Amino acid sequence: MTGFLDNMRKYLKDLKDQELKKAVAEIPISELIEIWDDLDEEEELKLFRILDLERKVDLMDTLPISKQETLIKSLTGAHAKALLAEMDPDDLTDFIQSVSPEVRESVWNALEEEAKEETLFLLKYDYDDAAGLMTTRYLAIRPNLKVAQALAWVRKNLHNVETAYYIYVLDPLKRLIGVVSLRDLLASEDDDLVQNVMVKEVITVLQDTDQEEAAKILETYDLLALPVVDQSHRLLGIVTFDDIIDVIREEQTEDIYKMSAVAVSRSTYLESSVFALMRRRIPWLIVLLLAATITTNVIAGYRHVLEAAVVLAFFIPIVTGTGGNSGTQSATLMIRGLATGELRFNDIWHIIGKEVLVGILIGVCLGILTVVRAMLLPPAVGLNEALAVGTAMCFVVIVATVVGALAPLIISRLGFDPAVMAGPLMATLIDVSGLTIYFETAKLLLRLA
């Protein structure tokens, strides 16, 4: 990629605009995106200005909002107006919501009246709802049209829509009564009526359906687009597959942040200031610091055990760390299963049974390994102490595995996001239970007062 970047810089420096435009026209937009961050601002602006309109839109859709602002401000009024008119309504709405107030005002003033109406319509809906993802540019026809008429209408309006694979069939009140694919239209006789070739049972979502649920429905039914309707079943717009991919990416990113106890932000890492990054991290760290003091209290409560067998303190990090890792593994599997719909709360007894067996098998293996390690590697201990540590390790792993599986299921059942449970909170919970098991097992096996 370094060679390509060097060549692009040479083109930008030496070629005139027309020559540069011709040279860049054959380069896939994906390759331009890969080197974009390595260009300086002057190079970015020059390259952006010579791209054709469609490629400008494709590039804008992939760049961080700060760079989008820079690019839109670099265009003259007419060019900015043409670019905004080419953007899909849902992407334009997201852009308007994300930019700074001054850019928002200039963008709004550059919009055609039709685009303003579309944008105002979409701005009524929450960002996280299905209606917040939808585009209002879709193909819709009446059921009493002949196939030949429908195809002629599709050809005439093809350039106005985001996707043409599905054509929706509406009644005079704009209620959705069917859908027909372009393929089915082409395969039908010209004189057939649309109502005779359409599919009447249409998979839809309501306007306030959560975007994650909409993504699951589209994935489950293997659709390229998902119609969004209101309570009266009137068609409001469609959510396309590319928007769902963005949702899946956002949800996965959000889950990763939550599992690491980091607040979610729509800004990228490089766009965020040092203080913004600090604000996203420190609240959870304070909570976890306070929660971790419980671990200190547990150790203090078993001071007499440690005084009687100081060597037990050497193995605390091994026991708590392994317990935390076991619980996090179980929790991660549960959270992913809940997210994909593979697991439900009704499966809880089957899950408990399976995780108990898994915990026993893993616990026994790790317990034996811990006994061997405690006796052979520094600080080596006697057989009794090694057995105490190994037995505690076995029980800690079993408990951590079961707790790690149960916590996300219960949290999800209560209506909260289970992703939080797989992070440091889970580690704190398992630390406390693990230490209690560890010291109680040591007391029992070593007969400590």
C-alpha cells in the first residue's frame, strides 16, 4: 500500500485536474479509503474535488464526521448542493444530526425543498429505532396494474430509489398489502395483474422497533430490505441491508465497550479528545474501585487463616484470575447466544446442567495442574497446602463458570443489557466468591482455626 500511496501523492502533485481525474477514475473507492488518512488535508481536498459525484457520496459515507465536515465545507454552493441531493435521505439525516451547528445550517440552506421535507420526516424518529434507519426512497405500485405497466413504471423511476429488488404494493391509503420482487415481475406474463403475482404475507417492522431487533429480523428472513410501517400498516420507508450491516457493527462495538466498562460514544477514538476519553472511562473505574474494596474486606476477614498459613497468599492471584477468566468465558458465550437469538431464558436449566459439567471437567483439570505447580515450582509448598489450593481452584472454576452463564441470562430477563456483566463487574463478583471458597476450603483441609 506504501507504493500506491507514493504514486497517488505523485499524481496529486504533478498531474493537472483532467489528467488526475482520468487516472483516479479506474481506482476502486475502497483503495482510496485505505490511504485517505495518510494524505494531508490539501491532498484530500484536491482528490475529493476531482472525483465524480457518485464516488464523492460513497467516500463521504465511510469517513469520520470531522472529515466529512471538512470536505463539505470545501465545496462551492452549487457543488455542495449537488452532493447533498445525491445522498440517500437516511444518510443525509444522519449527517445533519452529527455535524456542528454552523455546518448544519449551511447544509440545510443548500437542500432542495423535497430533501428538506424528507429530512424533517426522518428526524421525527429516534436514531435507535427502525424508522431512524429507513429511507423514504422505495418503489411502490398499485395492485391493479398489469405487469407490463409495473415494469414500465419501475424503469422510469429506477434512478430515484436506493434499491430496486423489491417493489411494494400499496392500497389507496398507502397501506402495505404485498410485495413483489423484480425477478418475479420479469418472470411473469405482461398481462398478469400485480395482485396475482405479489406475496401477500410481508415481513415488516413497526416504526419504533429497536434497530437491533430489526437487524435480527432481516437476518432471520434473509431479506435485502425490510419495510417499516406505522400502527395502521401504512408504509413509511424501508431499511436496506447496508444500513443493517452498520447497525450490527455498531451493536458489536457497543457490546465490546460495555464488556470493558467503557461508555459508548458515536465519536471515533481519533476524533475524541483526551478529556472525552477520560470521561468515558473514569465513571466505571470509580464504581469498580469501590466494588473491589469488597475483595479487600474478604481477605481481611480471613486474616487468621493467612496468619496460620502465609503461603496461601501467594496463590490468591492464580485462583482469582483463573476464576475470573472462567466466568468471563461463560458470560461471553451466553451474551453472544442471547444476541443472535440462539439462547433464551427458557433454556436456563439446560444451560446450568451443561455449564456445571463443563465447570467440573475444567475445574478438575486445572485443579490437578495447580497441585503439580504448587509442589514443583517456587514458592513450592507441601502436599497438604498444594491439595488445598488445587481443590479450591476446582470449586472456584465450577462456581465461576455457572455464575458467568447465569448472570447474563438473569440480567437479560430483567430487561437490562447483559454485556455489562461480562466485564469487570463479573470479575469483581467472582473475585469475592472465589476468595471465600478459597479460604473456606483451606480452613477445612488444613484444619486452620
